[in-house]
Amino acid sequence: MTYPVLQRELSIHLNDARWSVRSIDEQATGILGPVDYGWYRYNQYPDSFTFGEGLLAGSSIPGARRLVFCAFSPQWDGFYVSSMGGAAYTFHDLGVNYVSLRGQCKKPSVLLLNHKDGEIQVRFEPVDFETLWKGYDGPDDEPLIGFFALQQALLDRYAGEYPPKSVRVFAVGPAALATREGAIGSNPVKKGRVTAVIDWCGRGGLGSRLLQHHNLVGCVFGGEWEDPDLRDSKELDGYFLEHFGKKVVKTEQEFWRAIHRGQAEAFDAGAEAIPDILTPAQAEKSTPL
């Protein structure tokens, strides 16, 4: 038995702040993921800037949490795709699969996306980004500049509007204003603080496109939406127990150990080649994903 793929898009017109949420007809559009969506919108409206998640972003499957950006690249003079590791884990709490931006904000602004009290909330706030780029103090009074300063300032200003465990910021730095090579950066947030881990949408100059064409310096996103299909990890763990003899997280850990040992091909082949990862009995019943 097959189930319909439920996908929703949030379309935002930056010129006048109008926005709407619509369901996507997979059969009519052929959209089944963020690259499909970006390409579809780009062909409709070449000035579109999209970002979104894959269909398994809310799960614990490794590699499924990348936030995928699609837009015209000022470096390549055409459609381009770049992704940011891990950011879709927080984006998933917004309750939509994809966001499409068109037009330009009247003033340099930050986009605030939230799912609160059962509703999606969208608004813009003007930002004196160049002053923040020059310097801003972090939580421990450490001096921050550029992208890191802007990200921290936006988090300090707006994090209180989001659930403590579901808020994140992506933002641009000075290169986005002065060059075609500007990236979009984002650090995960844990216990209200920016962590040392950093993820980049670093290819194609999409940070430059976001600022120079759309007049956006960043986005604060998160929310309290719960995916009814992913509230319980038992079903997914059951699959991994059946095929690998271990739960998802344990399988992932041992997969990366195998990568470092140069034995990752065992996972593609059903794990027969790594006897120290699976017992013979487990390897015998294991099948590739």
C-alpha cells in the first residue's frame, strides 16, 4: 500500500510582505524534494530564491537534515544548488517543506519564520547590518565581527520568540555585499548559545544573491510544529534492528567508524564484509537499504 506524499510550500513576496501556504500536487508538478522545488520555481520565476528540506528531514537518518538552497547564481549565471548541513532539523519545526522568496525588501531586513500557537508566522524586521558586522559582543563578551556578529545579534534579539530547543539563524557576511562569492552561514544553537559547529551554504554565491537581489541579511527560523509521522522513532529503529541488528544511532556511529577504516563498502553490500560490526547471524539477515 502506498501513501500520498504531503508537501507544503510557504511563498513570500518580499515587495509587500504578502505570503501564503499551499499544498503541492506531486503528480501535477513532479516535485519530490527541495531541488525539484527550486528548479520548478526557478522555471516559473527566475528571480525565485528557495530553501527547504527533504522528506526525511525530521528523522534521525544520517544526512537527511541538510537545508537545501536554490537560486540564480551570480558566479555561474544560472540555476544553482547549495546545501547547509544539519539546519533542516530545526527548519522542520516550521511545518512546511519549502520556502520561496520573490522580490526585494524595501529595507535591509531579517526574515522571521515561526510556528507558534498552531499557526505559521512570517514577518520582517529592518536591520542595521553593516554596524553589526563591525562588531558585536558575544555571550562571554568575546568580540565578534562579520557574519558571526550578525548571527549572534539576531539570536539575542529574537530567540525569546521561539521554543528554546527549536531556534536557529542563518545570515550573511560582508562578502555578500561586496562580491559575488558571499556564502550563507549558520551555527546550531544549544541551550540558548551558538555552538562551535558551523554549517555553510557556501557555493554559488547565494549569500550575495540573497542580500544584493532580495535585500535580506538572514533568517531566524524554528517553531513548535510536531510531525505526526515522526513523533515515535520505534518504527525506524525497528527497521534498522531488522536489517543491521542495531538502532539508527548505533548503526550511524559504526558506519562512520567503518568509513575511517576504509570499510564502508560493507554497508552497501549488506555488511557481510565487516564481521566486527555485525555478528555472522546479523550479517546473514542484513540487506542493503
